[in-house]
Amino acid sequence: MSHADTLAVRVVAAEQVTPQVKRFTLAPVEGGLLPAFSGGSHIIVVIRGANRVHRNPYSLMSSPASLEHYEIGVRRMEASRGGSHFMHDEVRVGSVLDIAHPVNLFALDKIARKHLLIAGGIGITPFLAHLADLRSGNVPYELHYAVPAPDQAPFCEELTEREAGRMRMYHRSLGDRIDFETLLSQQPLGTHLYVCGGPAIVKNAVDAARGCGWPDSHVHWEQFSAPPPGDAFDAYLAKSNLNVHVVPDQTLLESIEAAGVEVPYLCRGGVCGFCRTEVVAVEGELVHNDHYLSAEERASGKVIMPCVSRARCKKLVLNL
Amino acid sequence: MLITGIKSKPVYAPLQPDLGGRYHLMVGHGVGGGPLLRVLQEFQASEPSAAGRTQILYMTEAGAPDEFSAQMRSAGVANVRLFDRTEALLGDFNAILGSSLMGTRLYVAGPESFMGLVMRIALQFNLNKDEVRAEECGTLARRVHCIHCRAVTESVKTNIAQCSGCSRWLVVRDHYSRRLAAYMGVMVDAEVPGELPPIKEVFL
């Protein structure tokens, strides 16, 4: 299967879960079952907006045991580049969307002795799929779920019902915050930590874990954030002999795709390393926003992750 | 059949202190006491408080003089436990891991077969490579698992050895099982019974 292979799905339910979050239920247009997936997987939804195509990753939040449909939770981003607004305003029951097959970059460790799940807001979505697996297993787990306020807590009711005794809610509006140091300094050996949410909760949890002596192999995270915007710039694709213009709120990868050139990708969030692209020449500086390249690779100026990174430059030549 | 050059053979390295850890658990046998003391000295130099968050489980070599335990006891370590039997040490080690917290680093030093038994327990507690350091010192004699009868033969020093369970002659491979804490032994004279390659002492 090429990364570009997509699957047509129809929206069979669209539910406003909180003022900001909608849950979409997707079923295959051709009938039958959807591809199997494991908890923590995401799909890419191809969003054909008025002016451009977005390819946004969304975690699958339905149970891996039921393949009649997938569920995704979409948060309307205030400063949306257009994708989440389109999903909220234009996509309704009956709409047909193209999705890429599920990929898992946030799986549970199979031999962990305990799972500690920390979610911030819409970062709860991959855990909903994980919890479907964890409930039927016998490995202990805990969910710590931080939200801005009680009315901004997606899926909280169904979770509270299913996870009573294994879940704690934190409402920022009530001054209730996760005490990472206390939480992470008291976990039994063999615990794995999983964090999903915005940049702040991921950084706080990962830093606290390191401070408590956790080794990296026990710390897993998935950050939900849109690629940061930046100045407009131009890139020249040497092998294709094409010039592409990247506007401030568009990614380099999106601009390359709009020009008809394929780049392999999985996460579109700067972590998986698939879209790694060779820089032939740059006059100016590369703005690295990824979590994948090493400090040496960044400093070399020879490679870029176009899904999230950009350039502030007069000239950029890519080996594409 | 590949005898050597097999990737599963464990790789060891001189012990280094890992001050990223909050607690330190050291396990040693015989001359393995030396590397443990070296790590303690390095704690002393770079982060003296680390000794107070360190426990040592140590077993002397049977019949050999005890050169290390006195120094261990005087190094400000939170807890030093001495043993004369592997089983007793492993039992305590298992209990300590059961009540240990994330942030613990394990340091193991001693003969490979001893370290294998320690690591087998550590594996059950899901300790990964970035939490465990191991330095080999002492005899290279191997625990050998007979792939035919599944018995384990201890202290094998030769390339070919007789199985303690089924008496087959086994060639000792570098194929190592962390779960069994043993190298694999495979019948060496299956084609022509009794025809054995030269037997040499190789694991000294």
C-alpha cells in the first residue's frame, strides 16, 4: 500500500459533544468492515476546503474490537488553518471523506506492569481506544484527565461511568491541576507513562518524568498541535523542476503536495520521520519545528521535515 | 548451524553511574564487588547524596576472601545486604523490585551466569536497557539450556558438554535466551552418534 492510498468513508453520525468538540462516526462507503487497528492509531482525513486540501491527523477513539465504523473527535481550533472549521461547519451526516489507513505511533507497551495515562482536553481521544483494550485486560492502569472546565470535558460522562475508581478529573477553572512530581515519583517499577494533549501538558509531564528519574523508554507522548505558521517563502523542487510558494498558514508539505509531488508521510506532526527531505541548498535559515531530527542534523542544514518545518530564506532547494 | 556471531549474545560494558536515576540498586557477585565500589566512588565525586539512595545486594565468591563488603558498608549506602547463596540473593532482589519505584537504576556486576539470573528477574519487572547497566567479571562459564530435554546444565566451560538432564552431547551456541538466562545447547552427534568434535575449555 502506498501512503497515498485512501479509503472512502461516509459520516453516519455527527454529535456535538462539547461546544468545541464534535464526534464523527465514519463507515466505509463500500460497506463491510474497516481496516483493523490497534489502540493509539490515527488516520489522516483529507479535507477538501474551498481553497486548499488539508490532510489532518485524528486519533481513532472507537474500540479496536469494532470495525463497522471508526470514531474521531474533532476540536474546533480557535486559530484554525481551516481544517477543523471545515470539519465542524461543512461536514455532516451523509458527507463522504477520504481517509488514509490507520497508523499507530502511540501504542501501549505490551509488557508494562502498569499504564499511567495522562490526557489534556481533546488529547483524551487515543486513550478512549486504549481503554477499550485495557478494560478487558488485567494490567492495572490509571487515567488522569485535565480539562479547562467541567463544560469543556469531552467524553467525560461516558468515561466516568466506565472508569469509576481508575480515573481522576482535573478542572483548571476550579484550580485543580495535575501534580506531576507527586504522581510520577510514586509509580511502581515497570510503569509506562503515556501523555497526549497540547504542547504544555506534554512538556510538563515529560519534564517531570525525567526529573523523577524515568528512563525515556517508559515515557510515550503524542502532541496535538497544528503546524506553526511563519513567513511566506519559496522552495524549488530540483528533481521535479517546480517552484512552490508556501503561504504563512500553509505547510511546506501541503504546498509540495498541491504542486502534485508526493512525499511519504505518516504523522504530519513532526515525530515519525517519514517526510524527511534532503535540502540541497538554502540561503537563509531553516525553521525546524519537528521533534524528530537530532541537534546535529538540524545544525547541518541538510535535511528538513516539511510537515511542520519551514524556512526563512531567499532560496530553498529540495531534492524532490 | 551458527555457533558464534549470534546477535542475542548479551553485550556488557563497564559500569557507569547514571545520575538521571533517583534510586540505585546494585547487585554483585564475587569480583563484581569491584565495579560496584567504583560506581560508589564516582557517586562520591559527583553527587554524594546518591549513596543514601543506593542499596547493594552482594554475594561473596565461595571460598574466596571477602575484599569488598567492608568498603561497601562504609560508603554511606542506605542498605547493604550480604548473601552466601544465589537463591537467597535472588529472592531478596525480587522482593525489592516489587516495592521499588520508577526512577530506579540497576547496576549488575559479576560472572555472566549470575548476571543472567539477575537480569531474568529484572526483565519480569519490565526494566529496559536504559535502566540497567551490567559489567561482566569473573568466570565466563555458561548456563546451558538443552533444547531437547529443556534441562539446564550449570557452569559449562567447554564448547561441547554433556546435558545434565538427558546426557546428550551438546554444542554450546552463542544463542542466548534472556527469559531462560541460558545459552542454547544443541545435540552435536545426531548424524553420527558418538562422533564428537574436539572438546576444548573455552568459557573460562
